[in-house]
Amino acid sequence: MNVLLSIKPEFVNKIFSGQKKYEYRKTIFKRKDINIVVVYATAPISRVVGEFEIESILFDDVNSLWEETKTHSGIDEQFFFEYFTEKEKGYAIKIKNYERYSKSRKLGDVYHSVPPQSFAYIE
């Protein structure tokens, strides 16, 4: 089982350049058998652009999460804490073995799905 994540284009670029080694989430998928994240770049790209393997998923209070991941976060501290406003804990998906597809594809051409608000399970 894989998961489809909607990610803003600026962060997609940082993931596939190796700058961003963590993808932050307020909530996470419940299934434990997820190994691959398929990346859907949100508007204005609106396409499936690549994938990455999950090395691990960290769950901690937001202060500790920032301290542990900040050197490879791909974002600044202010953005991080604004994202987690009103949350005590958060998740950081550690990225390994990423691949940007040579040709991006429309979501409907790949999966019979609408762009997920956060994530969607896919076969």
C-alpha cells in the first residue's frame, strides 16, 4: 500500500533537490504498511510528479520535533511553528530514496482520485 500526499510546489522542489528531508504533517495515516509516498504537487502544477520512500515517521511535541529535524527541514522556524499553531504534537516523515518522474502526469491519468486534502491511500 502506498499513500498519495498533496504537497505545495515550493516544497516539492526542495524534496527532489535533497534540501528537504522531512515532510511535516499534523495528522498521519493510520496504516503501518505504507512504504512509498507518491507526490502530488498542488496548484498551479496540479500533477503527480514523483515519489519517495519513508525511512521513518517521527511523532513528538513540536518543540522537540523542530530541534530534531531543523537542519534538514527545508523550511524556516517561523513557518514551522505557524504550521503547527494550536498543535502540541506533530509528525515528520523522514524521506529517503526520492525520485522525480521524468514526465509528470495528471492525477486522473494515474489514479482514479481527486487531489487529497492531506493524503489518500493508493494501491
